Amino acid sequence: MDFASNYKEKTIFGLDILPNRAKGSNFSIIVLKVSNTTSTNNERKINEYNEKENQENLDIPEYNEKMTVITAINEINFYNLIGLIRKNRPDIIAIDNITELSANKGGIIPFAKKIPEKCQIIQVTGSPRQGFQKLKVLAEKYGIRKAGLKHPTPLETAEIVAKLAAMNIGYRMVAFEDEIKIAVSKSRGIGKGGWSAPRYERNMKISVLNIDKEIGRALSDNSIDFDHFVYPKRTIFIVRPDMENFTLNWFKILCKKLGNDLADVRISRIPKSSIEFVPLSTNAPSSMSFKIIKSIIVGVDPGTTTGLAIIDIKTQKLIFLNSFRDFGTSQLVRLIAQFGKAVLICTDVIDIPHTIVRLGKILGGEVYSPISNSTISRTEKREVVQTFLEKINKSHERQDSHQRDALFAALKGFQSIEKIVLKTRDFLSSRPDLGRYFDQIITQVINGVPLHAVLNEIELKIETDALKSKLDQETDNNANILLKRELEKIQSKLVDLENSLYEAELDRKRTATENIFMKNQLYDLKERNKKIKNNRIQKIDKDNRIDEKLREIVKYKKIIESKVGEIDKAYSTIEILKKFRLIWAKGNKVPIKAITNLQDQALYLANKELGVFPGDIILLLDPQGGAQITASNLVKKKIKAVIIPKGFLKRMSHLARKTFEEGTIPLFEEDIITFDPEKSPETRKNKIVLFDDLYIADKKYIYRRIAQAELEYIRKEVEEKKIQHQKRSGFLEPIIEEKYQLEVLIQQYQNSRKGISLVTNDLYYLENSENDFNFSEHDDYDEDF
């Protein structure tokens, strides 16, 4: 049944719920056409649809020719009503109480989502804020129904509300924001999945990002304002389009083109937090007066979760504190406007966000941000907010970080104007008659208008209103003329004052523009100064690095020089060791390792340069002050013997000498001479010769001297044992074993005198010598000796 397509005029559906039925169940409906032309006849055909009776004619009273009842349906259920509205797309749905359309717990919003976008819902009896009037009173007031009649039927009620809506009586219900929400997300969940699940999930994420980018590009190309929120698994656009040019269907078509199997794009209108009612005309039913607009300070923390705090300037009380997710700028504006006039829009960051700037332009308030050179810590924010909440006895209430930042911004904004507020309050305390104008005064003063100018304007307006009321009450013509003249003078003064205020406002704006220009120049100068400072710092750092590198070069040069000395010393040591190896290889000479004195440091250096190994013969150049510990270390190394320059043995300490004797280390004196090629070899016989920093001696002679020293140790040991035996047994002769041992030692000594080696040396260096060593290069050593 399509009866709306044949008419170009406005179509109105009048609804009323049937009695004793649940809300949102069955309705009576009247379809009313409002035409701009007069009908040729006064008859109207009414088609009544009833489930029991198909169609029958009803007697309806005559109405204005511009309003024509097209169809009357006595009973229709909720779902058929939705289908009828979608099919005929009426301009207005009129009802006496919108709660009758609540088919479920969701209220009126689900019904509003199901009807066409441009279809308006009109509540003719009033609104919650302005109050309600009875439908019977309204019908009698506007001549739709005569007084004294019985209670109307549901069908008659539907006709009454339709005609009242046609006469612009009532309030238009606004259930949605002037914004559209576009949500882009993955089309499905992965679950546990298999081997290909991660790859499939990556493809879905890429698809979501690509569609998000395409939607953003399309909105920007069409100059559509929007807020963009990005989450890990989805993205959201809050779009503020021109609803005349870009309808909901336009966005649905756009997103349908961009959607695919991997990403899900959903379009929806954003419901208001509370339903608003807009009067259709000044004749709208009302039983309440409007409240005085408060002056407020607004703190905003924008982002995916928006924090909002509102403080009343006059009472300094917190009147709103909350946070919202996916909250657009338009929603913020409408929410703030419910509480009063925003004088300051505050943020807690130095760089003012774009959302704060837009709010300032829309609401007409000044924008506040902290001083550029200040740093605000979380601890400071927490302390300021906690102190304020304790002051107003709300410290027990929990706040999230967004609410805390918004409240901190509002408190800082109030601190910036606190002196102005106190000054204004102190002045008005002496003028009680102007106390009710506090919000109006403080708003203009904060905007830069001088206080005396604001007060003059208000006083003139008060005086003008008083003269007007007096003029209305005065009946004497002469007095009336005088009052009119006085009123004209005051009005002229008021006009002059308004002109001066306008000029002052222009000056303020000009000053603000110059201030912005100077701030920009100051910012440029600071940036230039910062750049120059950074360049200087970089140059200083460069010079410091160069100086540091030069110091490192000097340091490493010294290290290199010391290492060169060590290398030269190592080369000389290598040469000495080569000579040692050569002497051992020749077999007739023996090298002797020299130690400067009997100290740990001298032993350490000798061990480091030449090495002190078992079987070495040590030449101790200066035994004076010899330490027992150093002597003990030499004994532990199992050296062959210790030779001391002749006449120096008496300089050795008793303890050191005793240590060598207890370790059976041969200790004897020898002559030391320096090699002189001009002297005969006889002068070097049986002596230690210093040749090229190397001490050399005849092998047979030295070993004979060592054997003599060892024999002396043995004799002393035998004598001691003999004496001990005599003391124990009283016999003068030693036991046979000791006598035999003494004879063996004497025989060994006699053999050594004949040239037979007494001790076999393992020649430590020969074991590590190279096989290809050329002895012919060093034959001069043998020839010299």
C-alpha cells in the first residue's frame, strides 16, 4: 500500500498506542497530507485498514483544506509499522509521548535507527526540560477539537497529533549527533588456526590499514571534517559531514566499494547521550523558564579516550568530570554547552592540540595552555588534583589519567584568571544589585573588555528596562513624553557605549593579532638563537673532540716510544739468548745468568728478560743486604749454583747464606773480568768473562768448582753425622755404610780432577733449539776464547 508516492506535499504519520497494550506493540495510525493548494471539494476519502474489516468509509469532520487525511489504520503492529514507514518514507511521525515507541529496553534509539534518516519524530505535548501540556488542552486551544467532548479514541488521538505537528506545535526529537561513525576492523577472528593462520591475520591487518587509508583520502578529497582514532585491531572515523550533500547512504556506498572479505566496514549514526527536544516554533508547549547561563572553565584531554572537566567560575565547584571513548568534537561542544558559556578551554600540554583550537573557535572561549618553558610532572598533577578533590570532599572518588589531566588543565586555567575573578567578586560585593550579572561581567572581562565599560553597559541596560516598564505603566501624556525623551537619551548613550565596546573589541582583536605576530617573531628569534647556540655547541664539541684526539695521539706516541724501547730490549734479549744457545751448542763454554742483587725486583727482571730455569748458573753481582725470601725463591727454582764476585761473599747476610746451604746450592766466589781482545787468553783462564753483556766461563772449570762445593757440603754432612753417631754410641769409627759412602765421594772427586764430568746438565736451551741453527756464523766466540 503505497499512498505517499502520488503526492509531492509533506506527509505526516500520526500515531497512538492502543489501550491496554504493551509499549511498542500495536498502534492506530493516521496518514495526513499537508498541501499548499486548496482542495476543489470539501470531501476527503479516508481508507481504514483493519485486520477484521478490509475497508470502510468513516465520517470525519471537515478540516482546513491544506490538511488532508489520506488513510486511517485502526490497528497495526510494531513490525508492520516499521515496514510501512520504510516503504512510504514520511516526513514526520507525530505522537503524544515518544516512550510509546520503545519496543524494548533500548528505548527510542532502536526505533529511530530503523526509520529513514530524514524522517522526524515530533512529540506534540512538550519536552522534559520545558514541561508538558495535556493533549486535550492543546486540541481545544488550536481548534482541532471542541471542548466538552468525551475522551478521544486512539484513531482520533492519532489525527490530533498529526494536525498539531502540521501546525508546527511540539518538539522535534533529536536522538543522534550530526556525526557518522565509520569503524574498520577485521572481518573475523582467527581462533587457534593452523599453519596459515598468522599469514591470514597479517593479510587482514594490511587490508584494514589500506581501507582506513582510502577512507581518509576520500574524506579529505571531499573536504569533510573528521576525527581519526587508531587502535591495535581497528580504526574509527568520527565524521562531521554536511548532511544535505553527504547523507548516510553516500557513506554506505563509499564503504561498500572499499570493503572486502578480509575487512569489515560498518557505518552508523552516533546516538546522543540524552535525547534532545527542539521546539518547532514559539508556540511550542512550555511550562518552564530558561536558566541563567553560567560562566565555566573547561579542561580537555583529547585523544582516543577524551577526558573532560568543567568548573563553575562563580562557585569554583567541579560540576562535571568524566572520560569518553571515541568522542568527537561535535559531541564535546554539545555536552559543554549544556553546562554554560565556556570562557576558557584549557589543556595541560605546551603544544595546543587541534581539538582544543577547534573547541575554542566553536565555543568562543579563550584557549589556555601552560607556559612554554615549564615542565609538568605526573607527581605535580596528582598533588594538585588530589588537593582540590580533598577541598571539595571528593577525594574518595576514583579518576583515570584522562580525567586527572583534564581537571589539572582546568585548575591551571582557573589559576591564570583567579586574580581577575577575585577583583570582580570584591567589586560586586559592594554592588549587590549587580550580583546576578556576575557571569555576564566575568565573561566579558576575561575576554579583555575593561570592567568599568562592562558595568556602564549593564547599568544603562538596567536603567533602560526600568524606564520602559515605567513608560508602559504611565498614563499621563506629558510624563510619557518626558520619559520617552529620557529613554531616547539613555538609548543613545547605550548605542555610544556599545560602539565604544565594539571599537575596544576591535582594538583587542588587533592587539591579539599583533601579540600573535610578536609571539611568532619571538619564536623565530628563539629558534634562530637556538640554532646558533647549537652550532656553537657543536663547534665547541668538535674542538673538544679534536683536543681529546690530540691528547690521545700524544698518549699513544708515548706508549709507542715505550713499546719501541721494550722491543729494542727484547731484540737485545733475543740476541743474548741466541748467544746462550750457541755457547751450549759448542759445549766448551757455559753461559752464566747475572742478577744485579738479591732482591725480589732484580729476580723478577732477570726472570722476565732471560728466564731463570732449573740447572741455571746464577751470577749474583751484589749480594749485600740479600733477603732470605729471594734466596728461598732461587732455591725453589732448583738452580745449579750461585757465583759471587771475589771478596763479596762476606757482604751476604747470614740468613740468605744459610738458606743456600740448607738447599745444598753451591755458593762460591770467582774473579770477573771484561773481555779485552788485545790481552792474551791466559789472562782469562779460570775466570768469568763479560763479553757483549754476556757472562761466560770455561765449562770444565766451573763444573769442577761446583763439584768441589758440593763435595764440601757432603763432607760437612758426613762430619755432622759422624759426630752425632759418636755422641749416641761412644765409638770413634762411623758405621760401614757411611764409610763406604765417603769413599765413593772421594773417588768421584778424583775422577773430576782427571777431566770426567761430575754432573750431567740437561742443557735446557738445547732442547728448544732450532735444527737449522748455523753455528758457523758465531765461530768468533770460540776463537776469541
